[in-house]
Amino acid sequence: MAYIYRFATLLVLISATVGLSAAALVEKQHDGIPLKGSITLNLIWYGKFTPIQRSVIVDFFRSINSVAASKSPTVGLWWKTTEKYKNGAKTIVVGKQLLLENYPLGKSLKSPYLRALSNKLNGGGAGSITVVLTAKDVVVEGFCMNRCGTHGSKGRSVNSGAYVWVGNSETQCPGYCAWPFHQPIYGPQSPPLVAPNGDVGVDGMIINLATLLVNTVTTPSQEVVSACTGIFGSGAYPGYAGRVLVDKTSGASYNALGLAGRKYLLPAMWDPQTSTCKTLV
């Protein structure tokens, strides 16, 4: 069964109210086996994305295994925590890309359409993940109400590969799916952070993509990043992302460096060796 990911600002705030940890509120419904070795990432762009928006996301994926960045912290350093899980080190290779700018299934998608879209690209098999990205004017069932993305199997067999879906929430629910780059729908209304790539919707997608990608390649029995929802830097608490780095010129907040001079804000990851949410800064 596909795991429905909730980028849960709301859940974090509830956890503070009732005294529960974020990890205790995470559903664990994803069946299958963790991926290993070299993983091919195929991308399907549903709707209109600008070339800059696509490059920000592709550069993030390509930064995962890159050692080009000379300074720390890097996207690659963030990813290394996945090595502590079953099947060890995993590399990401960006494979095929498909642009569906003419909305072939319309601008209102039911949940089954997401899996159908993930099968638009042939090939890949068990060692692949197909990422479906929907544009800001595409309405997806459950989007903004109880989820910002989903991950699961492309077919009934684990050999069919996995898929991930994330939507651009810029105009639909930035306070739910793009926090901390927008004031949250619920709870303390602290000032939002400045998005590192100047795009609230896409920088929010990066957070959700990072979460779902890690959850997909590690262990199905534990949602590794969802357990650390809302934590981006040290000292984080509900409504506060934590102490992160700030670009002196743009004022943008980030915690990881990537290729092409990119900066990203990535979520904390559960470290099984220390039993803590590990942050880069």
C-alpha cells in the first residue's frame, strides 16, 4: 500500500500540544523492500514548469552523489545518513525525463492517476524510482488536505519499481506544503524564511521530495525523515525550523550546498545509531 506522506506542520503542532513526539504520529503503511545500490530516477513533469524550476530540482537530485561542492554542509553529506540503513550506500542516477505540458489527463487528478502517470516511462525495473511532479495549477485528490506527496510501488510486484509524487503548492497551500517558506496554516505565525532558490513552491517541493526519496530507499517499516517533521536545524521546535544558514546577499535560508552553486533547505533525518533527528547545522 502506498504511504501517504503528510508534511505535517499541523501534526508537529498537535504533538507539542498533547506531549507526543512527531515520530509517534507518523503512519507506517508502505509495504515492499528498501532499494539498494545504484538507483535510477526518472522524472515526469506534469503541467508547466519553467526551465529554471526544472533545473533547481534536477540539480538537487544530481547533488546527492556529487563531491563537487568544496564546502560543507552539502546535499551529499545529508544523504550519507541513508548508508546507516539496510542495504547500505545508495547512489542516485537521473535517467529519463518526460514533459507533459499539455495536461493529457486534465488539471484535476484522482489518486490512481498518479500511479498511471508513473508508468508513462518504460523501463527501470526494481532499481528505479519514477518521480511524478505536478505543476501549481494541477489539483490532485487529497493534496493540501492531508498530504503533499505520496510514495509506493508502481505495480503489484516490487520488481516493477517505485514511484514518488509531489505537487507544487505555491498557489494552493504554501502554508501547509511549503512551510517554513510561508506562514503556517495553524499555530505560531512566525515570519517565513526566504526560499533559497527564490521560488516558494519549488523550494517546498524539494523538502517534500527529499523526505519521500529517503523514505523510499531506506526501510519501509520506518518513515525515516517523516519522523523528524519540521526540523531543519539545531534547536528546532514546533513552529520554528531551527538554526539554519543565511545567505548574506539574498537573506535566503539554507542548510545544504549543491551543484551549480545551489543552496537547499533539507529536513532532518532519523539517525538509527544515535536515535536522534540528525541535522546538518
